[in-house]
Amino acid sequence: MKNFLILLVLGTLSFGSPSPAQQVEPNYEESGVPDYSLPDPLRFEAGGQVNHVEDWLERRKELVTLFEKHVYGKSPDWDGELHAETLFENPNFLAGKASRKGVRLHLKRNGREVFFDLLLFYPNTGQPVPAFLGLNFYGNHTLASDAQVPVTEAWIRNNEAMGSSGNRASEAGRGKRIPNWPYEAIISRGYGLVSLYYGEVDPDFDDGFRNGVHALYPEERRNEASWGSIAGWAWGLSRVMDFLESESWIQPEKVAVLGHSRLGKAALWAGAVDTRFALVISNNSGCGGAALSRRKYGETVARINRSFPHWFAANFNQYNENEAALPIDQHQLLALMAPRPVYVASGVEDRWADPRGEFLSCVAASPVYALFGLQGMPVTAQPPVDEPEMGHIGYHVRSGGHGLLPYDWEQYLDFADMHF
């Protein structure tokens, strides 16, 4: 495929129309999007343009620091012990076409321990294969139709920590999420799949850092720039990557990290801070993910912070109803993947996640790919529904709403084929 460049002059990128008065209800109209200017990913904070790849490496460090301070919080370096325990293994899965196994990762540090369970699928090719890695919402047993994969106990632990007994995982959920994680289709295309329940990495409630991976760092006192749960989930994905580098069935240099919704935000942040992830996929990640914050469309910074105060650094609250003051925006998060491929997907009915804002973020990240001589987003007008566009930045807006669907996976597999 021939590469071509999208050339944009990025002193500022301006979109939108005059802003109406502050609205109580979420804005779902383009006419309600305020005028805004995007910070240039290729301009240093102190001034000066990024003209060479060497300059970008310095600018990249600057942007990571800004996102740590203002949005996600800074995660600690891993200085503990990691031990992998095989829970079960089936080398004759799918009538011998594939293997499936369960692995428990034990993370130990200064006398504290947490663990999370991985569910791995991979084709029996006899050769290492590329793979997708993603956090799931409901437990590994929802990706399996048989009892070899146990029901997660993490919801029980999480809810007991909150003083609640509701929302416990059970056999009723077994196999219900296989359509969201179509391992047979993935395996048939020559890829492996690794998934784990996000609540085992860090519980999805404000627990004051008492549970999950945060509990490994009791010396990390809560402050304005402390790592939130999204950074915790991303940090957990990096620990899984530590383990995968030792596995013989996988090509560790060809691992795509993927996430949906809040876990799409985590996948993007994981890809931004850990360049071992060779390809990054955001599925319906919206505000705090791929969508531009400055558009104030659908879910806004204020709404997400008030609904989920544990997801981000406390500093992010400074930008409630004040998005224009952010020193960064989400197109710069996508740009942090360069020169690695990144894919962003939207659902046309998922207006809460601002599909147009996700697409515009792809366009505004493209000049960084151009710096590497690569094609970023191939088009500057949002593609029609169900018509993907793929450069080193891929994008589609599909029929339907908020979800991780087989159609999405078809595009991700095509995108991985294109780059792997």
C-alpha cells in the first residue's frame, strides 16, 4: 500500500461554532460545540517546533509528563517480584486446533501480594504467533462455555470491601461474553488472545488505594497527581506484558493491546507509556480516551470526574467545565503511539462517546505520523458508517451503539494483518 501524508498546519487546529450558554443536559448537537483550538503535538511547551524524529522523542517525554500530571496520574515503577502459576492447560482445545490455559500472576512487593488470572487462547501452529491482549468486564468465565475456567471471585472481594454483597459473579454469566471476544475467529486468523478481569487488577470504586495494584504501594500517598484506576489498569496490562515476554507461543514484539469503553481509555494509556505494545486499539473509549475533550460533546470532563472520581488524577478536576485550560488534549494521546499503529472505533449511536470527536482526534494526531514518513489517518472527512479507513491510524464508525462487536473485531484483525 502506498503511503501518503496528511499535511496540516498545526499552529492551532480550530473546529466548531460559537458556544451557547452552559447547558445542564449533555450537548448532542454540533451547533453546541464551542469554538476551540487544539494544542499542537509538534510544538514544545516552551516554544519551538518539532522538525525531526529526534525532537519528537523529547516532545514525547514532555507530553507523557503532562498527561501524568493533569489527567491519569503517574504510575510507580515496578520493583517487585512476579511469579506465574499455571492453573489449567488444554492443548486440545477446539478439537486440537488451539490451546487454552489459565495462568495466575502473583505480584509481590514488600510483603504485599495481589494476583490476577489470565485466560490465554492460541493456535497450535508450532510457531510463535501475534496476539491481542485486553481486559474484560465480567470475568474470564464469561469467555468460556465450560467449567474448566472458574468463576471469578474478584467481585465478591470488591463488594465486600465496599460493604456490599451485590453484583457477585456466578455461573449464570458463563459464556455470555464470547461474542465480544470471538476467540475462534481470532485463532482462525492466526492470532492468540489473552484476557483478564479488570476488577482483579484494580477494583472499580474509590477505595483509597486499599485494594488491587494500588495496595502494593502503600508509600504512594494520595495526592493531586496520584495514579487513578485507569492508570492502574494500564499498569496491570504492562505486568501481563512482562509475563508474555517469557511465553514460547507468542511473538512478544507483535502484541496488540485493546480495550472497550473505560478499558479503551486504559488501553490507550498503556500504549502511551509502554512502547512494547506494538499496536493499540481503542473501542468506544470516549471522554478521557480518544475523544477530544475541548468539544464538550456527550460525556464531558466534568461529568466523567463527578461520576467516576477514582478513574483519573485529582488534578483532572481543575478542568471541569474548563476544558480549554487543559494543556493537552486527546489527539496528543493518540500521537504518543507513533510510529506504532493505533486504531480508533466508534458506534454511530454512541453519542455519549462523541464519535466525531474520536475521528477528529485521529486527524489531529496524523502530523506526528507524517514526521516519521508514515500515513496517519487516510482521510480528513469522517468516513460513512461501516466503511473503515486504515493508515497507520485506523478508524471506523459502525452501525449500532456502545459495545465491542464481531464487526469491530473483523476490522482489528484486518488492521493487524496490515501491520503485522
